[in-house]
Amino acid sequence: MTTTDAVPAACADTRSGRTMTTIDFHPTVFADIDVYRPQDDSWLLCRAIDESGVVPGARILDMCTGTGIIAIHAAQLGARRVDAFDIAPAAVACARDNAESTGTTVQVRSGSFDEARVHGPYDVVLCNPPYVPSDSLPSGLGMTRAWDAGPEGRHVLDVLCATAPVLLDDGGTLLLVQSEFADPAKTLRMLCDNGFDAAEVLEHTIGYGPVMTSRAAWLEETCKANKGQRTERLVVIRADKR
Ligand SMILES: C[S@@+](CC[C@H](N)C(=O)[O-])C[C@H]1O[C@@H](n2cnc3c(N)ncnc32)[C@H](O)[C@@H]1O
């Protein structure tokens, strides 16, 4: 996705014997070797959450939870209730372990948007979805599912924008993070068309990590990136349901 090159030395977690890596800033949260290790996009979303002030006392949905880092962050900020969903069994197990090890109350469930809407509506939806353009549609439940998002990078983003109105209660807030390569303007358009006031609230430009570097030529050939481009702008979009 972005900077998976910064993976620290793996360490054995004594709770389960699985190979995991520790996570900067959250020393009691672990990433299993086959679960997305929180990085720039995760931290940018955490920053937006802090700055928004919408989490304390709210009913939260963290969609695409991975290690559970966003859900745990929300719980630690004083959310009233936190539900977290992921389609990858490894992520669900990892997030459950992390919720327990951090002493936070997070209901981690296996599933996606259809399952989440059964438990809604929520006051706040948080999401760091897969958004890296890939030459084919994502498949399987392995690690690449954390970033591969189809030719336009919008495989999950489009569903999120279409489903947001039913996931959120009136007056609720969506905070999502995505790359410039997955058409943030389309996200804003879809959300506005679906009854939200939406805007970019944070951005951060980073260098390509291994995934983006391996796709650099294809991104240029398909005119998604400029010739020689090796940086990626990440944005957080906030959408408030009217
Ligand atoms: C970029 S990672 C984000 C992990 C974590 N939220 C973070 O910020 O570090 C995306 C996660 O979405 C999950 N995922 C992919 N497609 C999904 C879908 N349709 N519904 C739910 N989870 C999905 C992947 O398994 C992966 O764990």
C-alpha cells in the first residue's frame, strides 16, 4: 500500500506463539505477519479522529479493521460502543487479541457492509479501506486484500460511499482515508449526492513503498500517475450526514 518497507523486526508474541510485529505509538497492539501493519494512512486517520472530536460518547463502526488499531483508538477516546468488521479471518483474530490486550471493549466481527448494517445505525463510521489500483479485482482473503482495490482503486470505496447513508444515523459522521490514485473527487461527489456535506480535512504526502513501487510503471502507462511520480498524496475525507 504505502510504506510497508518500514516493517520492524518480527517478534514472538507469547500469548499465542504467532509471529507478529510491534506497532509504533501503540506498544500493546500487535500485527500478525499476515495482517496489515498500521502505517501512514492509519496514523493520518487517527489524527483526523482526534481533531474531529466526534468519537467520545458515540456509537462507532470501524470498517476494514485489520489489527483493530482504529477501533481501539476510538475506544480509548471514550466511544460509547465500538463495532469492528473485517473480511479476513486473520485480521479478525488479530483485532480480537489486540482489543483484549489493550483492555478495550471492541466487538470484532467477521464480515463487511451487509453484516455491519444489521448492527447499525452508527453515529460515526471510520474506514481505512483498500484503495491501491490493481490490474484485476481483488480476490482471496490474504494480505493483498488489504490494499488491492481493482483498476480504479475504488472496489471498496464505492460500496462505502453507497452504503454510508444506511450505516449512519442522521447527523452522523464518516471519516475515511484514501489515496489520490483512487479519485478523492469521486468520493466527494458520491457522498454529496448521497445526502452528505463532504470535504477533505487532512492530507499527507509520502514516498512510494514497495507495493506502489512495483506498480509505478503500470500506474504511469494507465495515466493514473505522472511520468516519474514517486510520491502519493493521502487524504482524509469527512462527510456529515445532512
Ligand atoms: C488498509 S487495511 C486497514 C487496516 C486498519 N484499519 C488500519 O488502518 O491499519 C484494510 C483492511 O480491510 C480489509 N478488507 C478488505 N476488503 C474488505 C471488505 N470488503 N470489508 C471488510 N474488510 C475488508 C482487509 O482485510 C484489511 O484488513
